[in-house]
Amino acid sequence: MDLSPRETNVSPAPRVRKRQWRYVALLLVVAVAGIVVVSQFLTSAIDYYCNVDEIGVKEGCDPDRRIRVQGTVEEGSVKEVLGATMFTLEFNGEKLAVAYEGDPGGIFQECIPVVAHGRLNGDTFEANRIEVRHSNEYVAENSERVEKAEKAGCSMITG
Amino acid sequence: MNSTPRTEPARVGTPATRVFGLLAVLFLGWVVVGGLFITPADAIQGDSVRIMYVHVPTAWVAYLAFIVTAIASAGYLFGKRHSLGFDRVAGASAEVGVLFMALTLMSGSLWGRLTWGTFWQWDPRLTTTAFLFVTYLGYLAVRGLGGTPERRAKRSAILALLAVLEIPLVHFSVLLWRSLHQEASVLSSDGDVKLDDLMLFTLLVGVLGFTALYGWLVSHRQRILTMRDIEEAKGIDLAISERIAEGSVR
């Protein structure tokens, strides 16, 4: 039996090689995607995430830099002025006037926690992005509760 | 060491897959009907809360899939026989996990638009979830890089055991950092379940339904992977026998 090496140069399964190249390409795309995810996260983390009562108090929450401020929209404070939305954020007894150009969207309303991205200008925080936080509590909507909420103000929403 | 089976399964359906399939249809049927028409809207979020019945179960099942991948990978690496059956279960589970993770990201993005007012935010929970998704895409790419089934199994098993460590980071990211994403409602840190009863029931049925769907998909997929390995083994056997035949002619 002759089992010496072949003389002819047989191509080793081109379909398999093609499939492997596809996976190599996918791996490169994945590596790039991983870098993008991490870099975007780090870039976003440059804006400190501060509660209203931490502005000017906590390190990184300096009034002269761009920050993200978290607080609850004060009841009765939301007003629309020339296409801008004005409201007051409160947290731990501290209040902050916020101005946002446009409609914040989402489920923005009074008594709901929000995160405002922007910069303090005088006494007003000028936000160019508003995100609404919602709690991890889910309660069925019904008219009786809505009536109670209207009477009780923020306490029904914020617990 | 090589446990590549030599007998080809006639088809990929089994009594187990039929049970999984039936359970998936029943439970997910309830999720569609109950989630859309029977459960109440949320007092704050309104009807957008119904996305939860897909978003939360798919996230949990994706975690489950990646944990199964890690357990099966450990079974391959540390088992005495280094059975390739473990590797195929690991691969099938990771594929289905990636599918569910993609569903989680898409449904979460839609839910975010309706509640937060934005499709995406580079916040800790969203970022770690995206990174987990990308990691397992990488795992699937590594599985496809070629080499013998044993080499594929070994390198992907090591990767799976490292990748699964990301899951606690994703789950606890909302507690470790300030996050736009809310904390868990069912598995919350204080142990309270903060859901309306009917919403909770539908959510749990959703978890069962998507878990059954996961079982159905993984059972089928691992049998397909088995058949593929058999085909490749047959190809090698054929090449060897052809070579032997060639040699004996000379």
C-alpha cells in the first residue's frame, strides 16, 4: 500500500476556508463593537451624575461644568414658555430650576424622577437632554387611584 | 476522547422537543392574550408596560442560556471523557442566548423610547448588557474559526467560562452605579415584589414560555450540530478511504 504524500496540489476545502474567513471578519467586527461600547460608556461617564443636593457639594458636581442632575419634578412647577419646558427639580429638600428647549417626551410629568443633562447658568440649569426615570413599582391604572393621586399629589406617584 | 457519534439521528424532533414546543405555545399564547388584552395598564407608564412581558423574560432566559453554556463548557473541559456532546450543548445554548439578548436589547430600546424619552443611553445597565451581547457574538465567532472539533471545544469552553462572569456585573450594575434603568421588581434587593398581581402572573408565565421556547430551540439546535459533526466526520472517513484506495492501486 502506497501512502506517500500526494504529488498533485489538491485545494483544501475552499468552502471551509471561506466560512472561516467569515468568522474572522465577525470577530473583527465584534472587537470593534466592544471598543465602541466601552469608549462610549467612558465618554458618557465624563458627565458626573449628581443629585440636586450634591451640586456644588460633591466632588465632580461643580456648578461650572456639564453634569447630569437627578431629582423629582416638583408638583405644579411644569410650565411651557415659548416652546421651552420650565420646571423645578427637587431632591432631599433642595430645589433647582430647569429650562429645556422643547418637549421632554417619554412619560415626563410632575412628581416623576428625571435626569437632566446640561449646565448651570446662574440659578437655572439649562438642559439639552431630559430622561425620565421610572421606579420599579408597577401599579394597575384605575380611575379610583387616579382621583386619589390628583388629591394626594406626588405622594401617590412617589410612594 | 472524541465522542463524535457514528449513528445519524433520523430527525431533530424528539418527545422532549415536542413537550417544550407545546408548553411554549401554551404559555406564550397566554402572554400574547393576557399581556395585550387582560392585564391592566400601569398607572404611570400606561400601555407601554406591556413590553415588560417580553423584555424581562428574554433577559432572564438569555442569562440562563449563557449559564448553561458555561456549565456545559465546564463539563467538556473538566469531564473525564471530554465529550463533544457538552460542547454542542454549549454552542447551541449560546446561539439561542444571543438571539434572546438581541430581543432584550430591542424591546428595551423601544420601552426606553416610550418611558425615558430615548432609545439608548450609555448607562451602566445598558452598556454592560450591550457588552455581554458583543462578548457572546465573539464567542460564536471563535467557535467558527475552524480546527478540529476538540480544539474548537477547548478554546470556546475557556472563553465561555470567562464570559459568564459578566452576568453578575450586568445584573447588579443598577445597584453598583447610578443608573437610568430601574432596579429589579421581582428579584429586588429588599425582597419585595413590586408588581400588580395579574402583571406578575403574566410575567412569570412569560418566563416559563420563553424558557420552554429556549429548551425547544436548544434541543433542536444541538441535534443539528450533532448531525453537522457527523457529516464532517463522514467526509474525513471518506477522504481516508479514498486515499487508501488510491494507495493500493499504485
